[in-house]
Amino acid sequence: MASKIKQGDKVVVMRGKDKGKVGEVLKVIREKNRVLVKGVNIVKKHVKAIPNVREGGIFEMEAPIHISNVMLLCPKCEKPTRVGFRIVQEGNVMRKYRYCKKCNENIDLVREKALERVKA
């Protein structure tokens, strides 16, 4: 099944310490149902120095959050929304779109499949 949240989407955090923050999805980790959002869930990581490779120190980085704690920010109506899928047949091509359940507008194309006609 296609993912409702993709890399590059703008999302709003709905739960947790960063509730209300808006950020771009940097990475989707499908195996663990988590997303990495830019500027959200910042943690400090202590890194040991490796000579001639990198310096050591305390670095701030984003940690993944569960995908159920974010909502897609609709590019059309600019509101947090649930995402649905819609299959539309246009001529001999079937297209699958993600759409906003608030404004009922298509967000983007997920997949396109040509229908092959069987000759009798």
C-alpha cells in the first residue's frame, strides 16, 4: 500500500513535546512506522572523536517520531488534514491520487497504470 506521508511533505506535529511545529519530512522509515522531520524532536548525541576522520563533541540532531503523531499539511488549503486515495480512470489510463479530505483536492499522483485491452 502507498504511504500517506512521503519524503518532502510538509507535516504538523500533533502530539508530544513539539506539538504544533511544522516541518518537512526528511526520511520515512516504513519498517518502524516512523518519520524524520526537519527541526522536530531534537536530541543531543555524544560522539567520540576519531583521529583524522571527525571531531568529537555533543551534536544536536533530529530523532524519528511515530508517523501517527504527524498530519499532512495540505498544500492547497494550508490546513492539517487526513489523506485519502482516489483512483481515476482517464481514457485508457488509471491514475491513483492522494487527496485532502478537508478540501477534497488532489495532492499528487501516486501511480499510473495503462489498461491493456484484450482482443477477442
